[in-house]
Amino acid sequence: MLTVLLVEDDRDLADTLIQYLALEDISCDYASNGVAGLELMSQHHYDTLLLDLNLPRLDGLSVCQRLRTAGDDTPILMLTARDQINDKLLGFDAGTDDYLVKPFEMQELVVRVRALAKRRSGQVRKLSCGDLSMDLTNKTLTRQGQPIKLSPTGWTLLETLLRASPSVVSRKQLEQALWGDEIPDSNSLKVHLFNLRKAIDMPFKTPLLHTVARQGFAIKVIDAYKDNQ
């Protein structure tokens, strides 16, 4: 069963949505304002966030921005009566993944929720693993508070790995992320991985970049190293 959080100040609409989603085997938690929504987001994992734009205490745009700044990659579907293109652009700039204008058909809501729940958001602006932190807005990378410099290729490589972390990314996926269909010789990826490992792992006690035999590569904290993080 999918689990979503609905942040909506119209209680009648919220009750209707919660009941309909339940019929579609989608469990729905509820918050009536932006502050309460952020609190629930910090306490639970949700497959999708349904976020009204006009909320008391903290509006939907601010909620969205705070989640993305904090590195939360939960897919966000913004619900609003505003249908102007500028309003939609503001929503996407804040970090929403999709936009649904009120009034909407319940079936369309369900379709969009299920589609968003299949992936994590690409709108997140902060990626991290252990003590490694990548700020996509300011283009900064640190580990244990120490700044790390990467080449543009190294940055793309690490961003791809962090977005998938702790899952494994195949060699083919990494090559496509770096070069598309114009993949250079077979040693190029190996060289860039060596340089990345040198930058983010060698100066520190515990490695984060791991080679997974016959599968690919992953950025993750291995259990054996957790006590040292």
C-alpha cells in the first residue's frame, strides 16, 4: 500500500480525498497547515506529498523549498486553484514535481500519485551520504566539513551516484549520465572513478565509494564503518 501525506487546510476536501484514496489502497496522513506538514515529513517516510499552495502558518511554496533545501527527495504534487503559468513556474522553482489545478478528477489524482511514487524527486537541492554533503544550489561539496573540489565530469558522476544512493548504479548508467550515446574508450570511466575516489575517500578514514562485483558502483556507508562515521 502506498502512503502519502496530504497537507490541505480545506477539511471537507481533505476528508473527501482521504476517503477516495483509501478506496484505491493508498494510505493518507493529514496535516491542516504547513508547519504540521513539515513535522510529519520529518517523522515519517511517504511515497508522495500532496501539498496545497495556500496554507496557514507556512504556505506550500515555503514547505516545498524547506524540504528540498534539507535534501528531502519525496515526490511532491502541488494542489492549487491557481492556474496561471507564472504560478506553476513558481511551484516548479520551489521544487515541486507535478502540479494539479483544482477542481480535478479523483482518478487523475490517483494516476499522478502512483506515477510519482515510482521514483524519487529530481528536484532535491542537497544530496548526502554519511558525512559527505553536496549542495546543488551553491555547487559546493564537503566531507567532515572540509571543502572538496571536483571536475565537471567528477561532479556529474558523484551526483548520479548520490541520487541513487545507497543503490548500485551500473557502468552503463554512469557512462550514459556522463556522455550520453557518445561514450569514449573503455578506460575513461575507470579514470574518472579513480579520481573521484581519490577526492572523496582517500583523505578520510572510511570509504563511501564502493565497487559492487558484476553490478556497478555505489555511494553508501557500509555497516562495518558506521561506528566511525
